[in-house]
Amino acid sequence: MKILAVSDVHGDKSFIHEMAKKGAEEKVDLVILAGDIVDHKGNIEGLVGPFKAKGLEVAVLPGNHEGLAEMGFLVDKYGAKNLHGCVLKKGDVGIFGCGYADIGIHQLTEQDFFDTLKKAHDSLGKVKKKIMVTHIQPSDSILGLGMFSGSSGVRKALEEFKPDVHICGHIHESHGVEDTIGKTKVINVGKTGKIIEI
């Protein structure tokens, strides 16, 4: 399975068009937009449509700049799959997620991060590979660059559920940086257009 994962686009439509072209050229099975998709005014137009126009399946997750209304619009208008507290299965790969972050209008507590991930994970059933998607990065990781604490709830979920891959974003300064926690490859996909094969 091949995934194109991106986060923290913040309304950059030209970048979205580049990523849609890349996704089509790479023949990806899924595009994951891992939060902070909208611009600072909350505008969501033109951020999923280019992928759908290329025939690509899209899953979305809210960051600290999106709420339920924006996610609902993307799901209803474009048929995108909302990963917040939900599961998406593609063959023998199970994907589960939790959106939002620790700053801004849309925040969760550490317990909320863990509980949302646990509920989604527990509904996966039997899969050979697992991908966990959050907007915020785990605590005690190089992704925080020693300046940004990250989420202890996400870290706890990583250690307990042991996904093969964890996709996140949120910290612009560490876009593209990877870490390993236990057996999990943790990737801040950021505004880089990361291709992940699993």
C-alpha cells in the first residue's frame, strides 16, 4: 500500500495542486491530510478537490485550525474519510486516528487523545499492519526539537498499540523528520509530501 501524507498546508492551494499531481504520478492508494489544512481564516475551498479530480481517495484529520464543521464539509462535499476517532481499512492495513492539538481553538486533553485513539484502535479488528495518524506529535520525541512538549496521551497510545507507522505534523520546524519509538516509525510529514509504503 502506498500513501501520500501531508499536514500543515494552511490553505496553500498551489502546493495542494503539486501534491495531487504527485499522488497521481506515484499511483498512491490513499492521500492522508493530517491537520491544519485550512488557511488562517478557515477557508477550505480547493484543498481536497484537486486530489479527487485525479481519482485519489482522501482521508482527513482535524488539526488545531479545523473543527467539526470544516471536517463535515470535506466529508460531505468530497467523500473524504474523517479519521478523527475513526478507522479506515485498506486491504490488510488498518488506519486509525485522533485530530486536534494542545493549542488554539480546537484542543484536547491528554486523556482525550489517548481515549480517542484507544476507541478507534479497539475497533480495528484483525489487520496485519497498523497506521496511527494524529496532528500533534508524541511527547519525548526528537520531533519536538526539545522546545515543543508534544502529547503524552499520543505517546502512551504509541507504546500501548504499537502501530507500524505513526503519521503526525503540527511542528513546522521538524517537517520531514523521522523518529523511532519502540517498533514504530514516527514521521512528521508536514508540508513535504511524504510517500509512505507499508
